[in-house]
Amino acid sequence: MNAPGQAQMPDVIPPPRPPPPPVPPLEEPERDEPNEPDYKPPQVPPPVLNRRSRLEIGRALGQACDLYDVDVLEWSEHQARLLRQHAAGEAGNEMPDWPNIIEEIESVGSEQRHAVENNLVQALIHDLKCEAWPLVPYVPHWRAEARTFRRNARRRFTPSMRSKIDVAGLYSDALAGLPESIDGQQPLPVPDVCPVTLDELLSDEG
């Protein structure tokens, strides 16, 4: 109560404080990464691996390898049986291993051509040594070796290889295979460009 003679003070209740305004959510900054629904990342084709590469990768990862990678001889005999059945029209539960069969067929032709090219390079090297060091006692042996390499190349050569064999490239490889000296003797000059044709390389003359 107020003392006599004093004015009565009304009880004043302060109004409640308004709540703080809500904090707007943070907007993520725009990124340069393509997020459009129609964006498609570039497709990178998988590398083509041969049998040896697949075998090495499989072993490194501890994966089981198929018969082709483990024992190509057994695989080839098994595929031969399947192909005979397929050719005879006999239905079987197992199809031939077409991808590896195709790879092996293609490799047969490539290996034959590479064998011809390797023999021709060796023949050229021996012929060039005879021309570059004509007075050393090894010339008769080199000429005999050159004839042997040409004969081996001729046995493996087929007409379809003619357009695929680069005689100029083989001659360049032969020049690179010449030694710098023999018995301390420097070589005589030899032609920079192949002086013979493919047919002459495959002949017995030389």
C-alpha cells in the first residue's frame, strides 16, 4: 500500500518481446559441375586386352581365370570338339568361345606375316654386312645365312601379305641392326634406300 498523501502507482506489466525473425536457410553456391538432367559424361571405351594381359590382371586381383587363360592347349582341343559339333548341326549345351576363337584366328595371320618380316630383316642385315665388310672372313657364312633367312621367309609368304609388307621399313630396321665395326674395321658405305624389291628379297639370289 502507498503511504498517505502519495499518489497510487498503477501496476504496469511490460508487453512481451516479439520472437526473433526466422533465419533464412543458406543457399548453396552455384557449382560449375554439370547438373543438368540431359548431361551425359563422356564414354571412355574399355581397353582391349589380349590373353596374356587378362591372365596377369586376373592373377593380380586373385580372380579365377577361364580355361583359355590357364591352358590354351586344352582350350583349343575343347573348342575344336565344339566346332565340329556345331558344324555337324549337333545341338549342345555349350557354345563355342567365339570371341577368343576370332582373336586366335586373327593372330595366326599376323604371326605368319611377322615371321616373314623378321626373316627378311635378318636376310637384309647379312647382305648389308657382306657389302659393308667385304674383306672379312665371315662373308661366306653371312651369305649362307642370308639365303636361309630368305628361304624361310618364302615358305611362309602368301600373296595377301604383299600389300602389307613395308620393304622400306624393313630395310630401315636392317640398317639400324648393323654393328658399328667388325674386327676393328669401319663399314664401307651402303645404300640409304633399299635397292631391291620384295620379289628379289624372296628369291634365292643374293
